[in-house]
Amino acid sequence: MFRYFLFVTVFYFIVLQACKTEKELTSTNRKYVIIGYVPGFRGTIDVSTIDANKLTHINYAFVNVLDSVAVLTNLETDTVNFRLLNSLKKVNPDLKIFISLGGWSWSDYFSDAVLTESARRKFAKSSIDIVAKYNLDGVDIDWEYPGMRGEDNVFRPEDKENFTLMFKEHRRQLDSLGEHTHKDY
């Protein structure tokens, strides 16, 4: 019985492979996403150490979350770093630069920032304002952790539902920005 099962399985596998087109069998059009985190909180970035051709995305770590607002941690160097990171697009025009919200040290108040609809709108707007101001490409959420303690973060049972609603509001506002900039975020 086992031999029969094995034979049938192998037979169907061969038949399915034979049904594929040559394009499907030889396709190298796989789209990989290679993300690098850049620690902006350490000061000015040396972009000469970044091989932009090996990355699809750079997440700029980290943007703090305070009083339902995304807040740059060091405005002086963050501004310079965004300009430097955007210069890498001359090497790789498809490179995407995202802000990364939270992280281990800056996730303390995510739960507050997503607790109500008005807080979520305010939080998403502040995130999207950074994206727009510095000509970035999107937002990475690094909340450690919804519904449970990270470092010393506030957490609530309703974080799970609010986590999803936060993404929905960010998506809505990114789409709205895209309508004005004619850019996909």
C-alpha cells in the first residue's frame, strides 16, 4: 500500500511539473525583499558603509512614540541622515527608505497612541508627516510588544485589536499622501 501511495505521489508531481510552462520553470523573476536597519540613534550615518545595491529597503531606527505622536529622537542628525540615505537612491533608484517606529527602547507608549480613534489618527498623521517632510517611502512598525510588556511599556488587552486599527489608519493616510505626491507608499 505504501509503495502504491509513493508511486502515485511521485507520478502526480511529475505530471504537475510537466504542465508548467518553460517560463515558469526557468523564471528568475522572484522578488526578494532585503531590509537593513540603520541605527540613526547613534548619530550621523556613514553611508559609504552601506551597499545600496544589495538592499531593497532601509529602516531608519528608531522614531520614538510619545503622547500619541511619532517623534524624531535627534532632529539635528536625523535630518542629515535622511538626506544621506536618500542620496543612496542615486546608486539604487528602487531603494525604499522607511522610518521604524518604536523598537525596544521607544515602544513605551504605543498602547496609548493606538487606544482611541483620535489617538490613532494623530499618531498616523505624525508618522506620515515625517515621511512627507523628508521624502521617505513608508513606515515600519516595531512595537515591542502589543498586549504584553516589553522594556517598561504600557500595555492593554485591547492592544491586539488596536494594533490592527493602527495599521489601517496608517495605510489610509499613506494612500492619501500618495494621491498628492503620485507615489506609492
